[in-house]
Amino acid sequence: MEISVYTVDAFTNLAFKGNPAAVCPLLHELSDDLYQRIAAEMNLAETAFITRIDPSDSFTTENENPKLVFETRSGELCVIQQGERYIMNFPLNPPTQEDPNEFRDVIEAAVGNHPVQDVYLSSNTKKLMVRLADSCDRSVLTHLKVDPVALQSSERTGRVKGVILTMKGSPDCKPGYDFYSRYFAPWNGIAEDPVTGSAHTVLGSYWSEKLGKKKLLAYQCSERGGELELEVRDDGRINIAGQAVFMLEGTLTL
């Protein structure tokens, strides 16, 4: 059996930036064990397995301008194309405000003594969102050194499986980011994720309400960095769009 595989740097138009992921278009479903083995072999942040919903669906690639076209299980069309925008659609995860004292140890492990403005929790995703005070410069977020071992040790109840750090952006300055973020999930074996779509289902809900905007431009300040275009929809979902760079095309022989 042969399976096509592509490695893609997502949420960026630059090679070696954004979120590295593998994409495998499949003509047939595989076993759960095989999915896990392939993902382990790819050894990237994510490995996506794309299957056809309708037998008439097809995947297309063009050598001059590589493109993957597929439909998600939610019925949304997703296009991944070299140098172009692609779009994904997720359920929105509105967080609820929490007492910072309940998560004092987690907050201290994540941001030290830097001032915190808001603490919210998404119980659906178990992501704790900590907003730095507006008095903080972006460099505070960018230069934070978060110890994954200390962070994981600070929370053992199971309520938190990931920590989102965020701060208000500068929409009046080019390129006009509405907010910045970083994401840490040592409970799931991720010291820091380069660019995190699922975290923005929480962030998009929070910042849309705070800023009174449906469309937002976000930047995740990891070492690789990534830019995300968000649109909060009225049906309780969020569109997350970005650019992608194709890095590698090959075939898995099993």
C-alpha cells in the first residue's frame, strides 16, 4: 500500500516558520493503530489524515502550484495551496472567567511576577487562558521562559491541560495584530506549540467580545511564529485561516 504524504508549514508564508504538519490524503480508512504509527513516524506537531466523504471527491495537486482540496467532516471546504490562504472551521469554545487565586501556582509558573489582567478557563478544552496586563510590552510575552516541568507540576487536578498566554495587540500598527499569544501543554507532552488552531477557538471567543470585532488578526509569538486570520461566526463556530508553505512531497510505502 502506498500513501501520499506532504509536509506543510502552516500559518506562514515562510519556510521553517509556522506550524509544521504532515498531511496524508487517504482513499481508504486505516486502522487506529496505523494512524498512530504513521503520526509517530512523521514526528511533527500534527499529522492530518484526510478522507473522502463522497466517493466522487478527489484530491488534486499541481506541480507548479501545489494544492490539496478536501472537505472536512463539518462540511466545510478546506484548500491548502502554496502561498495562498487556506481556511478551517472549528466549534467556538467560549471560556468563563475564573478567580486568579484558584490558579495561583499555574499563573506563577507561567508568567512569574508579571501583572495579569484576566484569567479564563475553557472547560471543554481544559485550556487556561491568562491575559497579561495592557501595561506589558509585547517583548514580555515573547521573552518569557516557561519551564514545562514546573508548569506541569503546578497543576495536578486535571482541570488544566494547556495554558494560553495572551495580550492585547496593536491593531493600529502594521500589520495590525489584534492580539498575541503563546501556548504551553506539558500535560500532553508539548513544552510549547508553535501555532495552535485549537487555542484560537478560545482566544477568538474572548477577544471578539473584548474588542467588539468578528474578524481578528492574531500572531502566536513562539520561536517559529505564525499568523492567523479569525472570523467568529453567528452559528457558534470560528473560521481560522492562514497561509501555508509546502516543504516536502513523498510516498509512504507500507
